[in-house]
Amino acid sequence: MKILTKITGANEDELQKVLYSFFSVFFLLISYYMIKPLRDSEFLKEFPSDLLPLFFTIIAFVSLFVTKVFNYFYDRYDLYRCVFATFIIMMLAKVFFYFTLPYESKIIVIIFYFWAAIYFLLCLAITWSSINFIFTPEQSKRVFGFIALGAISGSFFGSLFTKLISQSQFHQYLLLSSALFMGGSLACILQASKGEKLWTPEENTPAPGIDVFGELIYIMKHKYVRSIAIMVFSLAMCNTITNFQVKKVIEHELSLRTILPILKSQSDLSHVKDLQALTLFLVSLKNEKDEQLFLQKLPKINKALGISWNQARCEKILKEFKEQFGKNITDFLSFTYGAISLVGTILLLFFSKFIFTKLGVQFAASLLPLLFIFILVSLFFFGSLEFVQILMILAGAFNYSLNNATKEILYTPTSSTVKGKVKPIIEGPIMRIGDVSASIITMILLAIFDEKTYLILYPSVGILMSAFWFFTVYNSTKEYEQLSQED
């Protein structure tokens, strides 16, 4: 018992609900990471990846609609029943897609993609809403680090279970397995909430109608809530900008490291000291074969290197290059995501309680925007694969561990309206709008400027957004202490 209280930060009388809360998040993340790869693979089987920006934009509006429907019922029923009904509906949806996806209907795939992109954010938001109601601000600073650990460990084991199931004879049961884990999450959050005072609509107050922009107006009017929304929006936007930037470096550097050993193993190239021209030529053909490039550049490369390669020879090397590149990037990302989980776990287990209770929530909330500024500035000067990998690990670990726990702590002293109705809007539509905004800025900058200028302007947008995020949250979290004392 003493070991558990030390690890969780909970007092003995709090331990049970802390553990239930941990496993509710843990099982929910496992269930989602069984759906996430299936969502992407089903989409890419039926549609080109060029449609993804359009789908991301539509998802933001669909997410707003779904959240408004949830809020309609939240105004009329207690949160306990709303959580129960939402989870049951989503579990039944997984059973529905288990029977319908095998028909390979484009309409079903579109519905599945939108559903898979939206349902998790809603379920995660209302799960944490329940946890926000259960714990006081003082308790949250001690135990939310451990509860947030459930998310990191859940994503790790979810990915592991998905890989094991997909490679086994039971791969067709991935959706049903996800539904079972989601049921475990529901059972845990209901147990954690048992006996707790969750928000219930007042009996003598008539249920309000659907107000499309009500929560958005509320966010704009209330400074503290607005700062949380800015935190979520900025995180989504800066994360997308950073991902776009580092993926360019990863693709370029890993392509060169993959193809050079292949070329050096070719006997007719043993006399060539500088393979740069041939290397860059083949890398440029990785994503799209251009017949004109073979006609224009290959003869010049043959003459410069003293070789006699033809298109067929290049395509043979390209095939080997692509296969090896796929393996290398999978290994690279697998190691990176594993390291993110490890570093995030260390941060939550050994540092979160000290940071929240001794250094303060304001300090914790300032870490990630400052880290994003450092990362985006660093990308102007350093571009090695190892350095980029370290930056990815740091950003991912801080995001999924300390920043996630900090955000949930900031919700604890807010009103019932914020926890139950405004929070799903912030965690769903506003987060998606952050992703979409970064994508739209990309398209605008590429349409107006050349790539060299774009590579300077785009991360600069991220740096400015991170600075705005830092100053907004740093100033607004001063109000957290006041609200906590009042609560």
C-alpha cells in the first residue's frame, strides 16, 4: 500500500479512485491505438493521400457538430449517464464497422474515417471531465501525473497489441478487441466516479436549446478558459508545423543513408569517388517516376561518372531503395515512439509531482511552448538525423506527459459548464482547427513563395505562435492559484 501511495502521489483514502482513473485512461488509449492504424490503412486503400487535407478540414466541422449533440444531452442528463451512453454507442459503432468494413464500400470507409478521427477526442475529453470533477486542484497536482501515465502506457501497449493481433490469425477481430478494451475503460471511470458528486442539471431549470456558438462565445469572454483554448490550439498548430519540418529532414537524410550503401555495393561504380549526382537523381525519383528526368539528366550523369546506366537499371535500384527505405523509416519511427514513451514515463513517475507541487503549474505550463521555440529555431541551424530524432523525442515526451497532465490540472478549478460542455469543444474542434490552420498556412506559403523562402517563413510562424502561447498561458495561469483557493 505504501509503495502505491508513493508511486501515485495519492493518500490512502484516494488510492482506489486514482487507480480506477489511471486504468480508465489506460484502457481507452489501448482501444484507440487499435483503431488508429486501421483508420489510416482503410483510407489509403480507397483514396489518395492528397485528399487528407480536405478530410482534415471537414473533420473540424463534423467534430463541432458531434460535440454540440453531446452538449445537448449534457444539459438534460447528469455526466454519469452521458459518459455511459457515449461509450456504449461508440462500442456498438465498432461492432457495426466490424461487420461492414469487409465489404470495402467507399461510403463506409468515409464514415469510418470521420468517426475514428472524432470519437476518441470526445471520449477522452469526457473521461478527463469526469476525473476533473472527482479530484480537487490540490489533489490533481499530486496524482494527475500518475493518471496521465495511463495515456502513455496505454498508447505503447495499444500499438504493441495491434501489431501482435494484426500479424496473427485473429487480425479480423481488431475492432472487437478495441470495443472490449473500451468497455474496460468505461467500467473503470464509472467505478472511479461512484459516490462522487458529478454535475447534474438543476431540476427547476428548463433544458436550454441548441446554441451553435454558445461555448465558443463563452471561451472568448472568459480569459482563463480562453488561455486553455489557446494552449490546445497552439499545441496542435505548432506540433503540425514541427512535424512538417522534421519529416522533410527525416525523408531527405534517411533517403541518402539508405541509397548510398546500395550504390557502393554496385561493382560498376567502384571506380567512382563522388556518387552525389547519381544519389540525388535517384532520391528525386523516389516518390514519382519522371520520364523526362531520365531523358534529360541520366545521359549527363553517365558521362560525368563514366558509366552506362539506362532507365531499367535505375528502376531496379529504385525498387531496392524503396523497400529498404520503408524498413529504415519504420525502424526509425518505432525507436522514436518507443523513446517518447520511455522519456514520458520517466518524467511522469519521477518529476511530475515535484514540478507541480514545488515549482508550480505556471512553470509546468511554460515548458512546452519554450521547447517548441527552441526546436523550431534549432532547425534553422542543425539538420542531422540524430539531432532531429532527439528533438522529436523531447517534444513528444513533454507533450504526452507533463503538458497533458498540466492541461488537465488547469481544468480542475473551473466551473461545471467548462468541465462538461466547453472542454469537449476545446479538446475536439478547436484542436482540429489548429491542425487545419497549419495545413492551410502551408498551402498559402507554398503558393506565394519559393521553397527556400517557405522553409524560412513556415517555422517562423510556429515560433511566433509558440511565443504567443507562452505569454498567454504564463500570464493566465497566475489566475489558477486564485481559482484553486476559491474552489
